[in-house]
Amino acid sequence: MPLAPYRRIWISLWVQAPVEDGPALAQALAAVLAPHGEVQVTSNGPYWRTPEMLEFSVLLTPVLSTTDCLHSLGCTQDVDGMWQDWERPHHKGAVFLHPAVYGAQMGEEEAATAPAFQRGDIVVIRDCADARAEDLVASEAVVHYPSYDSGQPDPLLRNWFYQVMPRGRDRLEPFDEHDLQPTGRCIPADEEAPVHLSVSTKGVITDLSTA
């Protein structure tokens, strides 16, 4: 199967180290991941839930498929294809990327194209059957997260859809990408917490949590 043009892996890391080691650890993590593709490592400082640990965010565009890359990094899946968290107490003596890493969560997206919209984008709902049924034609909505066909194993055939929150509503509604019109606007970053999205190899959302 040919590689999908859009491939993205994200990894959240929790590391036992003093704050002053953050920049050096970010460089060390980037060096370990560089052979696997284009990588960006961000040091987020102390983790708000466990301040004695540092938090790092990784975005990786792999040279291999997302599945092959994660397996090459030592990540494992359960019987449903969901990526399993890594935690040092459950992997005694093992190392994930760096000896100071205590825990990690990971996820991936792979499709023919990148999603047209991201969390926080403001869109207009076009005239379509679902919009008419919910009286949402021409309504503005805020994108919460993208996903794609859960039953489509071929990344090249996956179609993006989005969970959006229409203005004045308190429930997320799903709409296909072609049913949403961009406005070029987005909500301020501090209005809503960012979302970590994990998608299994079958395209199923496996983890959706605020940072």
C-alpha cells in the first residue's frame, strides 16, 4: 500500500527532571526522533498535574507509515488497534526515547490530505440534509476536532469529518468537510483548552483529552 501524503504522529511525554534541564532534554529527544522523520519537540515546563515532572509535546511527520513508525519506536497496540500508554513502572528496566521519560501517550493520523480545519476554527455550516434537519443552515460553529471514516482501513480513501459546536447550542454536531465553509477566523487560544487527539490504525478516536 503506498504511503499516504498526510502522516502525523503526536507524543506527549512526562519526564522526571529539573526545570533547567528542559531545553537540553528537548534537544536530546529531537535527536533521537530525527532519523524517523521531520520532528518538532516542545518543552512545556512543569506538568500542571504533577509539577515535579516536565511535559514535552512531540509532532512527528514520519518517513514510514504512522503505524510502522510507532512500532519502530517500541509502541504497542491492544487487540483493537489502539495505542497503549507507556509508563516506566509497568516497563521496569525499559527506556522510551530517553532514560528520564516516566510516561508517554501517543496517537496518529494518516490520510490522503490534511484536515482542512483544526480545533478553534470558526466555520459556517452549508446547506445540506443534516443542517436542514437540525435547523443549522448558514449557522456559525466552532470546530472541536477532526476525525475520519472509522471503517476505512486504506488511508488514501479516508474522508474527514468534524465535531463542531454551533453558536447558541450546547451539543456537538458532526459534519463532513465539504459541508463546512471556512471564515478565516478562529477563537482566541485561551477560550478553550487544547485537545489531544489519538486515532487508532482503523481511524477510531481512542483518546480525546484536554491538556
